[in-house]
Amino acid sequence: MLIREGRMENHKMEFHISKQARDKFKFDLSLFETNGNVIIGNFHSSRLLAASINKQKDLFTYPETAAKASEIFAIGLMDEIFHFILKSYQQQIQKNILDEALNYVELNLTKSETRKVIELFLKEFPPISVYQQKEKLEDHIEKLSLNGTYSLIIEEIILLWVENQNPALDHYHDLFRDKELELNSNYRKLINLLQKFFTEKPFFGPENQNIIEMLRTPAIKVPHSIPGQLEYIRIHWGVLLGDLLYRLLSGLDFIKEELKTSFAGPGPSIVPGYDQVWDMDSEKFSPDREWMPSLVLIAKNTYVWLDQIRKKYKISISTIDQIPDEELDNLRNRGFNGLWLIGLWERSNASAQIKQLCGNPEAIASAYSLAGYQIASELGGEEAYQRLKEKAWQRGIRLAADMVPNHMGIDSNWVYEHPDWFVQLNYSPFPSYTFSGANLSKYPNIEVKIEDHYYDRTDAAVVFLFKNQNTGEIRFIYHGNDGTTMPWNDTAQLNYLIPEVREAVYQTILSVAKRFSIIRFDAAMTLAKKHFQRLWFPEPGTGGAIPSRAEYGLTKERFDQLMPTEFWRDVVDRLASDAPDTLLLAEAFWLMESYFVRTLGMHRVYNSAFMNMLRNEDNANYRILIKNTIEFDPQILKRFVNFMNNPDERTAAEQFGKGDKYFGICTMMSTLPGLPMFGHGQMEGFSEKYGMEYKRAYWDEEEDENLITRHRSQISPLLNRRWIFSEVDNFLLYDFHTSGQAINEDVYIYSNYHQGHASLVIYNNKFGDVQGWINFSATKIKIEENGQTSHKTVQLSQGLQINKDFDFVIFKDIATNLEYIRSIQDFYHHGLFFNLHAYQTHVFLDFRHIKEDKWQSYRQLCDYLNGNGVPNIENAMKELLLQPIQIPLKEIINRGYYDYLLSQKRLTTKDLIRTQVLLESQQKMKNLLQGIFKMTGFDQNKESINLQTTKNLDFVLSIPVFDQKFISLKNNDLKSLITNFQENFSENEEIWITAFSYLFLSSIGELADTSDPQFQTQSWLEEWQFSKVIRELGAEYQYSDKQKHTLSQTIYTLVGLSGWHKDFKIIQFENWLKTLLSRQDIQQFINVNRYQSQLWFNKERFESLTWWLIAIALIDIGSDVKTSMNTMVEKLLVFHQVRKLLMEKMNKSEFKFDKLLDKE
């Protein structure tokens, strides 16, 4: 039997466990101890009892038969409650009811039969003295008769029967089976008589039942659940139980500990409603220092980063002060001004040993199992840190460090010097724990051992063994634990109920603050009073988070006595005086985010919902989260730390990919109020998740240059202007209305306005196109100067502070580098319309207001663009004004027309150029010249220009048969020149494109009354955005940007050289060459550049210039039908000589520009 203190004076009652069960399971008779009127054993005893039972079971084959300590405890608890109910009945209804019941049974069953039942009961369930044969059964019964407690056996028999009728206890009937009583006595008749007896007695309880029926009710209402029956008792009998209710709640907590899914990890993100008690607490935000709102943080696993730097720069590096300046420059240029160095502190030796023993011989200690708060000597110590800090500060980068307040390493100095500072027991909380593994202590007189099953990963114990060999004292110290994952087996949990612990931790925080501008508090939520009590000293009814802690629960009143104030509030208030320029960042979950910043005063707090909800495209709920926040207190939004991964999560590349969805969410992270935090390797596209024990990266990953480039163009410009987005005073969220005014919850739209700069961000976080309007904001709280609050909705135009006194507004999309123009009147009346593709992003900045001019130019442009964006509004305005020229110019310079012309070239002398081709070219040229006239008023020589252009086209299309004119000539120089001319045309599409463009453009300068028509042509081409037309042509041919540039530059240069040969004489070659090479367009064409005080030119570009000089001269003379054959031959030979001289100059120059003018 399990002994408990009796309910009547000088009487001990015993929880009935059969003799057969005691013999089978070999129970220790001292397993359960007495405890006042609360008649129940402790949790540890129930674990020992369960362990004894399970030793006799084949749990490998039949694991489902295992006894659970919490259920044994619950059975004992129900037994005690039933005894308490019977005692209450006696006190309130009839004191001698059991004596009367015994008399009733003896009268109806006879005394002898009644005695037989009682004797058999005491034989099957003997008291300890009888079981140990220290007392005969007859003597024990006689003693009961003499002291007047004989009738109490009736109470035990009633409860034995009640328990055997309970289906939820079937699994434990081996402990108290009543089969022998039924088979070998009138036990059943006795029970029937007792039921009849109590039916005729006053009823009892909240449902007014006879007492035996009342005791049976929990099993009838919830027949197959032990915790369900306890819960029924709590709800229906709670008012009767008095102080016993606390033990019942603790029992439920104990059951929750065993029934909860072990180490399930954190649950899903939940939308905060800001109706919790802690949200209603007084507002105590910590004010930001000037630099804090614009902070952009990047995390780096220090050891892994050093290894990656070593590989990237091919250098030897081991300490943090050796990080190259170039690497820090990269961080600054990418937009980061905060660097979180993970793993800087001196780590636990034991942690490294554990990880190595568990199979990773290269592992170092976890970054969160600390020996102390000194910079690790392996990383260079304090001196190296100070040098890195100075280098970073020169670039405007502040350094951040972790502070791990919840726990220390299991072999830290605090564990050795102050073992009392940790949550602990003087016995192992679970009998199955064994500690026979390696001693992890650095001192010979101390043993530090983790539980054996950690090493083979078959269990995760909540404590480790700490033994002082000198004194023999043994402690079982709890590992750090947040109740969601496995205990952190290399850590020791600090006990914050001890004032000395709280002060020691504060002084440590202060020492960190004196070295770092930013402190990240690891697992900060575990130290909030609410959760520290829930985890380690749970108020009855709230336990179950950490196995074995339910039995050490405290009432809230007692807990508040031991921990009267919030630790974090004390830290914040003291640091505001001791280290005011320190940003405090809390890692906090469990819907504590707002409490940590609004009430506890942290500057920033983790917002894991950003990552989880946006990754899962749970867009409606995340929009609700933002709406709830700005309706309750927008300052909370400003203090969120938004991230796409953190060291505990999969990498951003794994969660979000590397495409438009990644960049859309990264854009939100960069533009929402709060603190953007980037993960290690996020910008480089690394996919490996670095463990806190890693000393290097294990995957061989290359930086994704495309991803880096896109970050540089799309994200870094936002980070570098972070101050525009970081505040919340003018932040607004908008709904995206589709057809029928339905709201599309997948589209995020928000605006901000700070120091004269407006911003508007739009992102469609869904695979699928959508279109709709935005005009009105979601509701936001407004706090007046007198403290009164109201909620308001504003128009988009007001949110962006669009000025009605102007006519148009121009703004730029940073995501695409396109500019847009909108009518301010339309803006106010209708808002903005957008057609969004899947995962499309817009970030509109640089809003500027425009007054209309007298020509209605902006209205024309707005109508012309029809909502579309352009690279530059001013250029678009110019392009609109240039329409009279641009339209006919594009009718000529386009792939369709050029391909058509190419199909018309002469391939044999029998082929003739069709008249229609030439007439069509004349009409196109006429349209172009007419457009130039409209723009400039110049139209002289237009007929001769058009005629010459037609002749030039006729000649160019005849180039394939040009050599046939000279077939009878034997001059090799002439043949070489013509052959080279034709071969280049035959082999190169770009040559034809250049030639076509040249022949249509080379003479247009002659429209003006000028002595230098070539210069006029070049000036007009620049003014009329000719290069844009050529880029569009190049795009049609799928040319690279370099090819487009070369094509545009070549045509521009050639029109400036048109007619160069007309007055040329070979004797003047040197002077001509000097003049030619002095021209800026020629120098640009041949890529003249200075290197080490010497001007150089590009060989290939000089060869191209030489070829084109001859080619355009050939076009000029070849198209002139009046030129005689002799004159043509003479000119061609001159051209050959020019080519020869130019090549000789080039070959002798060593590609030095000044040597091109050296004379023989």
C-alpha cells in the first residue's frame, strides 16, 4: 500500500495496491509519502512507481503497455479526491455515516459474511505491517475494532469498486483488481447493499446525487480519459475541493507534460489581436537614438565567414581584425550599417566535446553555449575586436553581438563558482536517466555529465549531473529549455527567482553594451515573468511545458514575491542611464512581440510572422496583422525586426527561391517600417544552413552573381535610402480593389512620407495576374496632442501628400527604373490603377509636382503614355515633341524594312533593282525630310538629298556585282580593294545595317544653311535621340548592349565623315590624318585611352575605321553615274593608298596613339 496521512485523527490510510501487484513489481514501500490533508504522493514517487512497473514489461515488443507516471499520479489523485468527498459528506451531512453503513451491511449480509469480505480485502490489499509480516491480519482487524476505525474499511472497499468500474483505468487494473473478492466472497452483495443504503440517505454535491453515484459520475461522463475525468472534476466539483484544487491543476499539468508531443518545435504564426492583458499595459516605448531607425542589419556566422573570406580572397585569415577592407566596403555599398557577428564569445569546451562525441569531429562549441563574455581568443580576443570595430565604424557600420541571458554553458565559470544560481534538483527527475558517459568538466574535482541517451539520440534529458567529488554533493541541473524543442544539452538554466542571478546578468549585459552598439538578446521571451513561471515554476493549471516542472509550481502571488518586477523592464531602465546609445533587440515569440517593445521597452523585437506568413502566402492574415498593429499602436510596427531567415531557419534561398517572389518579399522587408535583417549568405544566394557549431561551410557554393547584381540594382538603392521607409507616423496600408470592389488580399500596398519624401510600395505575393484600383487607406489610429485618440482613413493622394496646387505628378519606380506621370486631378478622384503580374513589385519614389505649360505638353504626354512608364519623363517629353521626326525615322530604321531591302540586292549582273523599291525609299525619305522641316524650318536641297539617297541605295544594293565593272582590269591593288569591300558585305549582317542607316542619314545636314553639313547631321542625331532608335533596331536583331552601342557609334561617326574624299589629295595625307585623329568622335571610335601616362588606341577599332573610310567613299563615287571609269579607277587607287598608309601607321605605332602621327 502507498501510505498517506489519514483523514481522521491518528489514522493512516493506504492507497490500495494488491499484494499480487506488489510481489510482481517489487515496489518500494516508501514510494509515496504523506502530505497533510491533501492526500496524495509527489510526482517523483509516481515516476519511480511507473519505472518499477515498466521494468517488468516487454516494452520493446509492446510499447503501448508502458505505465505513465502522470496517469499513476492521476489515479492516486482521484482516490484522494474521492476520500475528500466522503469526508466532506461526513462533515456536512452525517458524521457517523460509515458506522451506520457497516451496521446496515452486517444486518442484511450477516456479520460473519461481512467480516469475510473485509478479511479477504485486507488479505488482498494488506496494510504495510501485515504485508511485512510484522503484524498478523487478525490482530490488525482487532486493533481496528478497538480504536473505532473498523468502519473505514468500508470506505476503502467502496473506492476499490469505483476504480474497478472505471474503463479509463483498465490499463492499471493489475494494481487493484477486485476479481478475487468477487469470486471468493459476498463482495458484490456487499456493494449492492451499500448502493441501496446510500440511495436512501441525503444526496450530495453540485448535481445532488447519492454519494456512490456521485463518485461514479466522472467515469460515466468521460469513460476513456483519465485527464478528461480530472477535468470533469475540476469543472463540476471545484468549489468543493478547496486547496486540493491546486493539486488537481498540478496533476493536469503533469499529464500535459507526458502527453504533449515531444519537441514539436514552435507552432504556426498567429495574428495578434492586441486584446491580451499585457497589450493593455501602459505604453513605455524606449525612444530611438538618431541612428536607430535607419539601421539595416546583416548576420554573419563568424567562423564560417572567415573561412569563406579565406577562399574568396585566397588569403590566410584566422582573426576578425584580418577581415579585408574590401569585404567591409561590400557590406557598406550593399546598404548595411549593422553587422551582427554570431559566435564571438568564448565558448564552452563541453559543448564542443558533446558534438564531437555525437559524430562531428570538426564541430566546435555552439555559439549559444558560452563559457563567458570574453571575445574568443581564437578569433583574436579583445584587441582584434577593437581593431575590427574601428575599421567598421570608418564605414558607418555598427557591430552587434548576442547576449544569451537564459542559460550558460554546462562548464561555464558560473556553473563551477555559483552552482546554486541554476534551476536544479537534488535527485534525478526521471528514474530512467543514467549518467555514465564522459566527464565534461575542466576541473578534476568536479563531474559534469550529460544523460547517456543524448549520445545515441534516443532521449533528450532535461537535466545534467553536477557532482562535487570533494563533498560528494550531487546536483541535477536543468538544461536551458524553451519548451518547444529539445532541451539545449550543452547549457545550464539560470534561475531568475534568485536576485543575485538577476544582478549578475545585468552587469554582464552592461559589459556587452560598453563594447557593442547593438545587443541581440537570445530567446528573450523565456525571461518574461509570464513565461519564466510557465516554464519553470508553473502556476497550477498552466504547466506541462517542461517535463518534471509541474510539481514545482508556484502560485502567482508567491512567484511575484520572488520575482516582483519584469527583469527586462529593469534592464531597459538601467541601460537607458548606464549605456544610452545601445540598441536592444529581443528575440521574442509567443505573441509577446508588442509587450516587449511597448511595455518592456526593447528598441526592437523579432517579427517571425513576416517570414512565415509571406513565405506561405498567408497574405490575408499578414495584412490583418499590419492593420491590427496600426489600429492599436503604429509604434509597434516601427520596432519589428523583419527577416527572411535567421540562424535557426532554412536559408532564404531555400524558403523563397531566387526569383521575383524572393525580390518582392525582400523589397517589403527593405521598405516596411522596422529593422530589416538579412541572413548570412542571403545576398550571395547560399543554400546551406550553418549550424551554430560550424567552423566552416560544408557545401561548396559559388556566389550567385546574377542574384548579387539584382540585389545591387533593386534592393541596395532602397537600403541606402532606408530613412524614407523606417518611420510610422505617416505610414498607411491600402486595400487593392478589383472588379466589383472586391478586395484582393494578396496585394500589399503601403505608403510613407518622411522629411518631404513620399514612397509607395506595391507587391503581388501570388502566382497569378491581377488588376485593380487603390485609393483609400486602411484605418489607422491617430493620437491628438491632448492624448485623445481617433481612427481615420485617408486617400492615397493625401497619404503621399500630393499638392493640389499643381497639375501633374511624376514619380519613379525603383524596381524597374521607369518614371510615370499622372494627372493630380485623376489622382485625387480615382487613385491609381495597376495591372500586376505574378510576384510583381513596384517601389515609387522621387515624387515631384509639375505645372502645365502653355502648350499643354504634359497633358499630351500623359495621354500618350496612357499609364505606361518610361526611363525618363523629360526624354519622353522630348520624344513626344520629336514625333514628326521619330515616326518617319523609325519607318526607315527597323528590321522589317532592312530585311526587305536585303532581299532586293543584286546577286548577278542580270538582276535589276525594282523601281518600286526605289520609289518606296524616296517616299520614306520625303517623309523624314518633311518631319525635319516641321521641327527646324529647313528644307533647302531636299529634292537633291532625296535623289542622292536613292542613288546611294541603288549602289549599295548592287555591291555584290560591283566587281563586274572592273573585270577587264588587271590591277591587283584595285582588285584587292574591291574584293575586301565586297567580302565584308557578304559576310556581315551588321555591315549592311550600318550601310543602310548611313545612306539614309548622311545627307540630311544639307537641309540647313551651313558650311559644315556633316557636323549639322551629327548634332541633329544627338538632339533627336538617334541612339535610342538604333538601340531599338539592335534589340530587334537581338544584339547585346555592346553591339548596340558599337552600331550607334559607327553610324554617328560615319555621317560625320561623309564626303571626306572630295577634296582629298594623297600628298596632304599627314595633315589630313592629324585633323582626322584630332576629332573627338574619331578618338572615341578607336577607344583612345590613357594608361600609365601613355595614350593607347584599339587595334580592331582602328581597322574598322580604315575599312569604313574606304567603304563610304566607294558608296559616294559608285553611286555617281556621271563619274567616268578612268576617274573612278584613279579614285579607287587613291583609296587603296590611303588604306595602305593607315595600316602601315597602325602597325608601326605599337598601338600608341601619338605614334600614329610619326613621319617616316
